[in-house]
Amino acid sequence: MHSATLTPPSALPTIPDNHRLRLLAGSSNTPLSLEIARYLGMDLSPMVRKCFADGELYVQIQESIRGCDVYLIQPTCRPVNDNLMELLIMIDACRRASARQITAVLPYYGYARADRKTAGRESITAKLAANLITQAGANRILAMDLHAAQIQGYFDIPMDHVYGSPTLVDYIASKQLEDLVVVSPDVGGVARARALAKRLNDAPLAIIDKRRQAHNIAEVMNVIGDVRGKTAVLVDDMIDTAGTILEGAKILRKEGARQVYACATHAVFSPPAVERLSSGLLEEVIVTNTIPIAEENRFPQLTILSVANVIGETIWRIHEDSSVSSLFR
């Protein structure tokens, strides 16, 4: 598994006890939490998590966190409702244990796709989830690659929004692909694709004009930009059922692209994503480990990059009151 190139704070003095930094991990992505703790040279604080017979969750922190700055690592991925509820219970436990500051670290922010009303009588779940996390007692949010940037404004508490793009860029650049063109799978992702293209030596940009008829069903119309004879890299924030990526790969091949790669920060991988991604249309599918990927959802073309260093460095900078944005300039 590859990691972004960052120097761990090993040269810095050991964190003194009066700094009172504590890392707690929910159950949704333990491997990533352990990597983040390793980067920071710390152990995860011990915690008991269990379920009652009826499915209710129980959480108890096994050490004193009074007066501590606590960072709760819990991507709200599948099963979304259980993991979100576990995060809320963890926050409540920390608040009642007199933690000085509680930061919810969300490598993946679930319920983000409903970020506005597109039809009557819909819920804006991205705002609802933000309200729940805030009301539970979180003082700060750290999230990676939100589905829509405006979700930052749904929180009335400080929020740090970080990106998986440095990790993706490092890996793609190391492959030294020829005649590279970065492709946005839809108009809404143009800013994301443009930012990635700029980091890849100002690579040219192409856009797929997509019309969506229903949730998880994408209909591709045409490609804006030149991809003939080029190596196309499709960029998105997440891959769920892979319908968008599959249709994008098909039209890029039809328009003459020599090779097609896909990259995304969040590997949601709902069925039939694996079958679609491993169908042979893509040379490689590049994702990060914000969401744990089960063994049965792995396939030969899949590459998983670690964002533990990026998140760990961000936690360190927040705790030390240092700049976070300078990480991504």
C-alpha cells in the first residue's frame, strides 16, 4: 500500500503529557486509525464497544480524558447508520468525560450526496448529519474530500477540509504516463479534475457531459475535449456502483483514448461496482483507504493508497495551531 510522501514528526520532541492529545478510533476503519496513530507515534486510547441484544451500541472510554484534546477517527461508511450512531455516542462519551476539545475526524462523510433539494419533499441529509454531530458535542470537524465543498458551511463549528489529491498525484506522477489527459466524469466535478490536472504539470482537461435519469443510473452523452490517442485519467470523489466510471470509460474508449485509468478518494464499492471495474475497460483503478475494502471487493486492477500520513499530519498541525492549508499548496 502506497503512502503520500510526508515526513513524520519523529524529529519533534515527544508529545508531553500537558499537551493531552488523545486518539480514539471507532470500529468502521481500524486499520486506517492504527496507521494514523503510528504516524503520530502514539497509541489509540483504549475503548470498549459492544452491542446489546437489541442492537443498541454501548461505548466506554477506558482511560481519563479530562482536559484532553480528543480526536475521534470514524468514517461514516457502510453500515452508515451504525457508524454514524457510534460516532455520536463516542462524542457524547467524551463530552461527559470532560474532554477539553473534541474533534470528529471523518475520512469519509456519509449522507453527503443529498446536499440540496432537487425535488419537492426531500431531506437535505448532509445538513442533518452535520446538525447531529454538532449537537452531540463535537467542537471541530476534520473531513476529507467532501462530496460537495459547500457542506463545510453546514457546520457552525470550525472545520478543516483536506484532500486525498496529493496522495493520488504522487502515485500517478510516479507512473510517468504519456500523453496524459485528466477527465471529469461530469460537469460538477470540473473543479476537482482541474485541480488534479494542475498538479500533474498542467495536463489538459476533458469533460464528460452526463445526464443522470435516476440515482445510481448515469447516461453519458459526449466528451468535451480531445482524448484521441491519449491516456485518460477519470477523476471523481467516490466510486459507488461504478456506473459513472463504467459509462465514462466506454465513451472515452469510443472517442479513441489509448488507455483509461480511474481514480477516486472514496471506494464505496456498492454492487455491482467490482464487476464493472474489473470488466477490462480500465487499466487501473486507484483509490485510497478512507473506507476499508473487503478482500472480496479487491481485484487485480485495484490499487489502494494510504491517506494516513495526510490525516495524521493534519491532526498534528491542528493540535499545534499550525497551518493546514499549506499542506495542499
